[in-house]
Amino acid sequence: MTDFCVRIAVIDYGMGNLHSVSKALEQVAPRAEVVVTSDNREIAEADRVVFPGVGAMRDCMAEIVRGGFDRAVKKAIDEKPVLGICVGMQALLTRSEENGGVDCLGVYPGEVKFFGEELHDPEGRRLKVPHMGWNQVHQSRDHPMWRGIDQDERFYFVHSYYVEAGLDVAAATCDYGTTFSAALAEGNLFAVQFHPEKSHTAGLQLLKNFVNWRGE
């Protein structure tokens, strides 16, 4: 499939500025139709779905459930390629420590954890939380979404909570005081903790790969 006939739905559940995501998709796929939508019908009819997110998990999950996007995301994963970004990745887990504990979508078993107040690098230097800025992403297995992206390429992160490492579905890891999952992949779903739309050449390549990825 090429971007000529692809319709991409970027889910808008009221949490975060989706302009940069949609514009980056339009840049890498100028012939595709990119729609930012809160309409579950449009999500169901799209060829690709992007599940982004920023903000507090409790607020995000409340809006996801209120709008029926929990069901829409799970249905999309069964049928077509889905890309989760940042909180959109974290929301796929069973539970998050944020806001005193929040139940998430449970697509993957696992917990989203807080980096902590006393985070240090291997040399003992204190690390700031949130983890904000560029960091290396180590691909832990081959996947079509990594096509054209070098091993240990740098991507842009902004987060205070992380998905634990060691999950069976992990596709990449990153180190920031601890090793955490930077990407998850299974079937039609690929999700990343970093922001590809803010990650320049490598991020645009990943979005281009998503447009052309057929899933499983």
C-alpha cells in the first residue's frame, strides 16, 4: 500500500495538541488523507489509526472511556495498523501509578511506573524528572517500523512515567536511570514512548514506515 489511498485517523479525545502529529503525517504522506477526529465512525472507517496522548493519566483515561475510544482503539487493533504515542502507549497497559493509581486499557499486561524523585545515572549524577529531551532508542527486535532507522538512533522524549522493561511485546528499550520500554509491538499495534513528530529525520521515517506498514 502507498499513501495514495490511505486514510489516517488521529484520535482526538481532548488531551493534547494534535497539530504537530497531523502535520508530520501530511509531510511524509502528502497524498494521504489525515483527519483529526473524535468520531468513532471515522476511526472505524480509517485505514490507519494514531492513538496519541499527553497529560495526566486519570484525565486521559476518563476522556478515553467517556468518548468510547477504549472500544474504538481495541477494535482498530484487531483490524488495522495502529500507532500509539507517549500516553497513548502507556494507556495500553493494565495500570499506571500516576494519580495514585489508574486502571488503563489492559491491551498489554504490565504497569506504568514513576521514575522517582531520586533518579541517578550510572555515575551517580542526579537525573531530572521528567525525562525530557533526546535519548538513544535500542531496537530489541526487527520490525517493519524500524526500516531505515539506525540502531541506537536518538528520539525526543517528554515523560515522568515509564513502561517497565522486559515485556514480551517490547520492540525497543531506552535508559534513563533505569531501563524502560521505548516501543511495544504486537500484531497490528506499534506504540512508542517518544514523540516521532518531534524527532526530526528519524521520527519522520518512523511515521513514513507507519503509513506504508500493512500490519499483520
